[in-house]
Amino acid sequence: MADFEEIYAQYSPQIYRVCMGYINDKEQAKDLVQETFISVWKNLSTFRNESKISTWIFRIATNNCLRALEKSKRVMTTELPFHLPDQPHEETQEEKLAFLYNCIAELEETDRIIISLVLEDLPQAEIAAIVGLSAVNTRVKIHRVKEKLAIKFKAHGQFE
Amino acid sequence: MDNLNDIKALWLTAKTDSLPSSDEMLRIVKKFRNNRLRKKLTIIFVALFCAALEVATMFVYKSTMITTRLGEVLIIIACGVLVFTNTRSMKRFIDLKDCSNKDFIEFLEQTRRNQVYYYKKTQVLGMGLSSLGLLLYLYETASISTAAFIITYTIAIIWTLVLWLVIRPRSFKKQSRKLDETLRKLKEISKQLD
């Protein structure tokens, strides 16, 4: 069994990105990372390897994200304007990333989770196990979410 | 930016260096206390303590009137209801193992439905038993003199009225609005996974 510090070092960046994808707010994402690793710490000794450790951790993280709705946490969707300036303007990496987060924030809750896991390069079978859908449903969902995201990018002139 | 790989590359540029280090996180998790669980444990402990106190009083103070005994029993039952409800609710959280988003949403929906039931039924039952128990319990002491009766029952009735007509409706209204909103949102998410 891997120890907590190793697990934290390995998974915290991924968990942070997934939480950012869901909540689109740096401070809330950090809180969610913290809550996730508190659960990991509390339950690590009872983790029975019934699923992969990564599946277990992503389940905790995404369930925490879903529970955020009970704490009246609102998903930020307007941190940056969608309309880019008329003047030619070289976007910074941060602006591009903020734009991506805004596009994701416009999706439904479970779609936000699915696309975040896709962008983390998780296998479809693992995404299915995290979300709780069948393999076929997951494949269809992933396809649809990618399409939705592409439409949003196109609508804002980000696709050539 | 024209394909998923570009988006993936952009996704990975998110800065994660502001996250706590492993050591810092270890300190944070070790200091963490689960407030929700603590609150439930406190309620259970206080209810058990009150019930024990009530039982001890029954043995120490030999009442002559049936109303006192009946009052004591009703208060003990009300404490029992509180202990039972909170223990069951705590057990559900402790038993919640590794589960998918779909199962978790179902769990949350059930939890919120239980809470609605608690506010609509269990709380009414518990408060009803304890209010009636208190009014009966006080009768023996209050019946010493007319003045004692008037003073004791004026205070007890005012307290009961405030509890039923002010405190409970306010708390119920606030909680029920919050719970309805949460349940609506949970149902929406649940539909996304159908």
C-alpha cells in the first residue's frame, strides 16, 4: 500500500485540475483538493483495493465536487469575457486556460466531470467506474461532451 | 486550437505549485476534525446525558404523582428518539464506502429526503413528547401553591409557545427551503446520469 505522501504528490495536481474544471475557482478548487485528501487520509487504511487507487481517489474528488452544490458554492462562468478584443491580441496561456475553464463551466455538472477526466487522459473504463455509467453510456457521453465543447469553442471563434 | 490534443495540452498548463506540499497537507489532515460528525456526537451525548439524569432523578426523587412519572418517561422517550435518529444518520455516513458519482447522488438524495422527514415528522414527535413531558413533570412541583403554579406554568407555557410558534417554524422554513433547493438540484444531476 502506497503511503499518503506518495499518493498526495502523485495525484494532487490531477485532482486540482479536475476540481478546477468543475468549480472554476482557484480557492474553492484548493478547498476541494484538501477535502479529498482528508478523506483519503481517513480511509486509506480501510481501502481494500476493490478498485484501482486512482479510481478511488477520483471518485472521492468528484463526489466532493458534486457535494459542493449543497454548500451553495456557485460555479464561476464569467471570470473572463468570452468576446475577445477587436484589436489583434496575442492571448496569454493563462487567458486561454481561463477561456477553457469558462467553456467547461457552461456544461452540465456530470459533463464537467467527464470532460475533466478525459482531459486527464483517464481510460474510458475508469471514467465509467468513477461516474457510475456503463461502458457504452460512457463512450456515448464522452463523444457528446467533446462535441458540446467543440461547439462552444467554435461559437467563440476558437476553432479555425 | 483545433483538436482535443491541443485542449489537453492547454489543460495541463494549469499551475499547481500553489498547492500545499505533502508535509503541509499531512499537517492539515492530522489537524482536521469532522465538525458534522462532532455535532451529531454532541447531540447524542447530550441526549444520553439528559436521559441518564432523568432516570437518576426517578430513583432519587420519589414522586407521589403519576404526572411526574409520566413526564419523566416522555422526556426519556424524546431523548431516545434523538439518540436513535442521530445514530442512524451517523451510521449511514460511516457506512458510505467507495462509491461512484451515480451512487453518491442517490445517497445524497436519500439523505436529504431523510432530513425532510426528520423536520416534518421526527422533530415534531420529539418536541411534542418533550413539551408534554415537561408540562406534566412540572405539575407536582407547581401544585405546592397557587403562586408557584401560576409562575411555573406561565414560564413553561411561554417557552413551549415560543418553541412551537417561533423557533421551530423559523428553523423549518429556512431548512425546508434549502433542502427543497438541494433536492431539486440533485434530481437534475441524477437525470444527467440516466
